[in-house]
Amino acid sequence: MKQLVKSQLSKLPPEAQKMIMDIMEKNPDLLMKMAQDLQAAKAAGKSDQDAFLSIGAKYKDELEKLKK
């Protein structure tokens, strides 16, 4: 599973790849929720960047907890 995710992240900067891999290892359910929300935001017409920023803001507290 990790290899599949890594291959999908290859276009992202190394810092972003590490962050996503850490989330996947520490809280895979959060990563799934974020992915679902991201897809919904994009389907609603938001750009990739706007969707990503809004999801990041929504889950900011949970992401901060994972950094510790």
C-alpha cells in the first residue's frame, strides 16, 4: 500500500510527500476523510489549490496533533 501511495505522490515536493505518508501511518482514517472532502470540493467547482487549502484549514487542529 505504501508503495502505491508513494508512486501517486511522486509529483509533490518531498516535504508534502513526507507529511502525507506520516498521516497515512499515524491516522489513515483522517487521510481518507481529507481525500473524500477534497474530491467533494473539486466536484463543487473549486480549483485544486482552493480545495486543498480549504481542507487543510478544516483539519488544521488534527494535523497539528499529528506533528507532535
